[in-house]
Amino acid sequence: MKNRLIDIRNLVKHFDISGGLLEQMALRNGRIVRERTVVKAVNDVSLLLSR
């Protein structure tokens, strides 16, 4: 039997760095749309630490 200290599966952490609401607005094809900028710091990471 394994003595697991940490078992993390499919960890995801994204950060929205878009700024304020007015900074996110853009005009595309005659319509106002909200564009967000996202940084994917961690995407689908798994970790298992056993003793």
C-alpha cells in the first residue's frame, strides 16, 4: 500500500490580465465585443508524491 503525501490531478490555473471593463471593449465588424487576455500559468498538470 502506498502512503501518498500529495495527489494532484489535472490542475489548471489561468489568470485574466485584461484590465478594466473599458479596456476590454473592442469594435469588431460594427459590433462592440469584450475581449479578454488570459495567461495559462498551469494547464493539465498532475503530481503524485509518495513516501
